[in-house]
Amino acid sequence: MRILGIDPGIAIVGFGLVEVERADLHMLTYGAITTEAGLPLSTRLYQIGHDMEELIEQCKPNVIAIEELFFNNNITTGIAVAHGRGVILYSAEKCGIPLFEYTPSQVKQAVVGYGKAEKRQVMDMVKRLLKLKAVPRPDDAADALALAICHARSATSMLQRANLAAKQTI
């Protein structure tokens, strides 16, 4: 299964593509979609949508894992990110790719084993789990890979539960 993790944003949208076969995770690519500061919001959103559709076409993911919106202190930034996230959701739907959403705590739990882990711990575990020489940059790409890892682990877990339930009804 090919999982495209997406860390939504307006200036930087991180992405990371992993392939999972059983318990083996392999990083295929990662990077970021960027938009230029100072452009009108509508132009930035259009660019994100266009670039997401191209990314989906190139990567050919089976699923997309995206971070649920988390408002911290800056509500203005949160609203802009929400706009960008909406365009990403639209692009996934338009391309017919199933989408799964995870909270930051779920990602930290799946990657580090602790839902309140620090960002540096998550990044270090992404590097270790994917057997990379360095932490992926920008940070948004590392976050996107963490989302893909989270889905890989959650999907495997859900599949195991479904298989167990099916065996118990036989």
C-alpha cells in the first residue's frame, strides 16, 4: 500500500510517500509544496490545489493521511491553514483517493508511543523507522512522513482487528 502523508499549511504543505508491505515501511519520496508570501489567498489556494492534484497523479497513492486541524494560540494562522486543508481535502476527493485524518496526539502515539511526545522525538523516530540518514527537511515533510507512518500502523491494526473479528464469527 502506498500512503501519502500530508501536513497541511498555506505557505508550506509537507508531503511524504511511504510504501508499506506487511510491517515493512519504505520511504519513497518527500518534500513540500510552497506558496509565495504576499500572493492573494485565492491564488495560493489555487496553487495548492493544482500542485496536490499533480502530486497525487505522480505518486499514485492508495490512501492519503492528513493531520486534523489543531488550533494553538494563533487563530489567524489556523484559519489560513484551514483554507489550505480544505483545498487538500477537495483534491483528494476529486482524484478519488480515500482520505484518513489523524490528530497530532494520534500521530505521536503511533510514531513514538507517547501521545504527548515532543516534535524532535517524532522527527528522530521518523528517521529511525524509515532507516534514513538524516531527519527529512523541511520539518513539514518529516511531519507528513509521520502521518503516513501513523496510517500504516493504524491500518495494520484495524486490519488485524477485522481479521480477528471475522475468525471469531466463523
